[in-house]
Amino acid sequence: MVFATPVVIGNWKMNGLRADGEARVRQLLDLRRAQPGAGTLGICPPATLLSPIAAILGDGDILLGGQDCSSEAKGARTGDISAPMLQDAGCRLVIVGHSERRLGHGESDGQVRAKAVAAAAAGLVAILCIGETEDQWAAGRTLEVLDRQLEGSLPERATAESLILAYEPVWAIGTGRTPSAEEIARTHNHLRARLEQLIRGGEGLRILYGGSVKAANAGEILAIDHVDGALVGGASLDAAAFWAIYRAGQAA
Ligand code: PEP
């Protein structure tokens, strides 16, 4: 699958019960029907909502994704969900290496890479997240940190069809703060060049920015060179706000 830009993916995190999750998806479908537009739209609800939401989305073009997957296909892993299980529930995407997993659950680059490999084996597209902490950013170490994470967690055989990269500064997630447009441009330029060096076809791989993307700043962020879309947390919990971000990307 080649991803038309803008690629805008919503990460609902641990939010949503069945009634409000289903209502949000129906609202999104209505907005999509009213103004189809180009680009790729996806949502990653909590695991409990995947099957009911898959039934609502049907074969449509809004992609469904999980928020994490195990590196194993099955077995004694209480509480974990495997990539084949996500695929079976109707997913086509899965987020791996989100900073809330890396930092909150101590996931290493190697574990994240194994998850991305497992996702590809199950036919899912991995959305691989990387990002620096505030201290690293303040110390001017952003590119060095991203290089290390990328080299450690990008599968050797990643392709533009099997993986999307998401640059998410940890200090921008859920804080209302973002790097400047110049900083985002410099970082995405750097990531594009690194991808070209690291994997064949790296120039076609989509690179998303994530961290406090809102309707108000989406136009500016999505217009930056090598920003192919956005990974959206908080604002994706409001269908109209999420839709406005996607539409801002159409104009960019
Ligand atoms: C995220 O958690 O992936 C994210 C980008 O969150 P927010 O948009 O709320 O900063």
C-alpha cells in the first residue's frame, strides 16, 4: 500500500468506551462522506474497541490500527496482543515504540524493532515512533538521539509500504508545545536523508510529525518539507478537530 499524503493518524490512547468511540467514528465517516478529499486517514482506538469499530468502518478507506503489539505471534504473554490478533480484528496499522511505551514500559530499541518486524509479518503497517526528551532537546542532542533510535528500531527490510515513521518529540506530546517550524524542517530533512542511507526505497517512506498537533497549527506543520502527515493524540478524540487537521493537510 502506498500512502497518499497527508497521512493523518489518530491515537486515542486509553480513552473511549464503546458508546462514545462508536459515535466518534460515525461522525468521522459522515465528515469523510461529505468532503472526501485526498490523503490517508487512520485511527488507533483502544484494543477493546477495535472489533466494533472495524464493523462500522467496513471496507472503507479509514484505516484501523492498534496502539502496540507483541513481538510474538502467540503464547504465554498475559495482557499482550499480537500482530496477527490485531489483523484478525480488522487492523491494517499498528503503532510501535510510542514514547509512552518506551519510557513508561521500558521498551528498548531492539524490542521496538522486533514489534515492527512482527507487524510486517502479520501484514500490518507499523507506525514507528521516535523522539527526544526535553533534556535531550535542550542539550541540542535531538538528531543524535533520533539517529540512535532509528538505527536501533528500524527493521532492515522496512519499506515505504510496510512502515511509516513518526517523529514525536516527547516534550511536545500532550503539552501544547511544539518545536518551531524551522526545527521540524531540519529534523525531517535529516530523517529523510538517514532513511535513504539506511534502507532501499527510503525516499518514499512517509514521515509524520506528532506532538500537540491541533487544527490551529496543522496547516503550518503539514506544509513543512518532508512532513507527510501527522500522528495526533488529544485532538483525535474530537472528530471535528481531527477532521479539521486532515483538511488543513489538503490545503498545505
Ligand atoms: C501522541 O501521543 O502520539 C500525540 C501526538 O499526542 P498529542 O497530539 O496529544 O500531543
